[in-house]
Amino acid sequence: MLKKIFFIVFFFFFSNPNLFAVDEISLKEQNWTFDGVFGRYDKETLQRGLQVYQEVCSVCHGMKRLRFRELKDLGFNEEQIKAYAETFEIQDGPNDEGEMFLRPGEPSDSFVSPYRNKEEAKAAFGGAYPPDLSLLTKAYKNGPDYIYSLLTGYEENPPKDFDLPEGLYYNPYHDGNVIAMPPPLYDDAIEYIDGTDANLHQLSYDIVSFLNWAAEPELQKRKSLGLKVLLFLIVLTLLLYVTMKEIWARIEK
Ligand code: HEC
């Protein structure tokens, strides 16, 4: 009986909900540091991810739900965050004369979007829209694996009989196998501050980890709570089992 309970509890927590899902093209599944019951974010990975966002993705994509002060989760102190925020120009206003004005960023500001609005962004890409990245890992099934696969899945030469429209790129992980985003990452696309080898896998792994943190900064707390509840249930089950044994032992005598 006890074995069964354990089995059910463990199966429930450790089983993969996507076990039976069938995909057209299988995603490149990664070993994320934030996967599983012991999932954690790795600060160094997240810091590198921020650098990738800053130097590459932010040219086209906003992250408007992310505030500078939240970067303390990545291990930055208040002064560092203030200095970082100040490197951005934020539009504010109106002032006493009714004019909008620019001022240096503050820790409570959100990340700045590269386009003033959706229409301007769309106009820049022939109608395709570079979505805001704040919550994107949650927008797709297996979001982190999907975005990783997309970033590493570009193919220079589409299959022979494939008719690639002008200005689009071949990527088997995207709907219809074409995408309007030019391949943003490649080996040594940037130089990491911490000296890590910036190959395509590393760059993609780091940016996706960063995006997942931005979408779900509470993950770590949630998982450690889950673990505590699980431990509590196990202890409770054991106690109940021992108590039952005692009671029955007395009755059987
Ligand atoms: C030169 C501009 C540009 C850069 C730089 C860029 N993107 Fe994009 N991105 C786009 C455009 C345009 C689209 C919309 C593509 C479409 O709908 O065909 C897009 C779409 C996406 C999507 C959505 C894909 C989907 O299935 O809907 C993701 C995810 C994404 N970009 C991630 C990134 C990441 C991460 C980076 C940085 C490493 C990045 N992008 C850099 C222009 C860019």
C-alpha cells in the first residue's frame, strides 16, 4: 500500500506532461537549470542572457513588463542597477509647457521598446511583428525548447522544391517553415563580458533562460514551496502508517 502511495506521488510530480504529445518536428529539448522539482535559475546564465538581449534582441523586440529594479534577481546591487538604468533615455511628460521630454532611466522604469507602437514595428518588417519578449516563453507549448529550437534552427539552404519568398528566412521550427526575423544569433555574435565561449548554443541557451526568468521570476519560490509540501506529505504518510500499525497491532493482540 505504502509503495503504491509513493509511486503515485512520485509519478505525479516527476512525470512529463508532454509524454504523449506528438509534434510535427521534434523540438531540441534542452536541460534547463529551471526544469524539474529542484529547478533553479543560474545567475551567471541570466546575466549573459541579459547581455544577449541588450546587444542583439533589443534592437527589434521590447520587454515592457520588465523593470530595471527586477535585475537584482540576477545578482546586481542597487547602484549597479541605477547606473544601468541611467544609460537609457525614457520619454516622460508632459511638463508644465505640455511638452513630452526625455530623461535618464530610473530603477522603477520598464525596459524601453525599440518602436513607438505596433504599427511602426510592423511597417519595418513588411507586416510581420517582432513580439514583446516579456512573457513569450509562456506563449508557446514548451516555450523554452521552442524558442531555443527556433533560434538555432535556421537553415541557409531550404529544401530544393521549397519556394522561399523574398525577404523571408527558412526555419523549419516556425509555422509554414518561413520567418521574417533574420537569424539573430550565430557563433560569436557578441563577446561575453565573463569570457564564456559565445557559440550559437550558449547564446541561445542563455537568452532563453533570461526570457524564462523574466516571464516567471517566482519559479524558484514556487518550486521550493512545492518541495516543502511534498516532504511534508511524505512525513505525514509515514507517521500515519506507523500509527495505523500501532493501532492494529493492539487490536490484533
Ligand atoms: C532585426 C530584428 C530582429 C532581431 C534582432 C530579433 N528579432 Fe525576433 N523577431 C523579429 C521579427 C520581425 C519577428 C516576427 C517574425 C514573423 O512573424 O515572421 C520576430 C519574432 C520572434 C519570435 C516569435 C517567433 C514565433 O514563433 O512567433 C521570437 C521568439 C523571437 N523573435 C525572439 C528573438 C530573440 C530571442 C532575439 C535575440 C536573440 C531576437 N528575436 C532578435 C525581428 C527580430
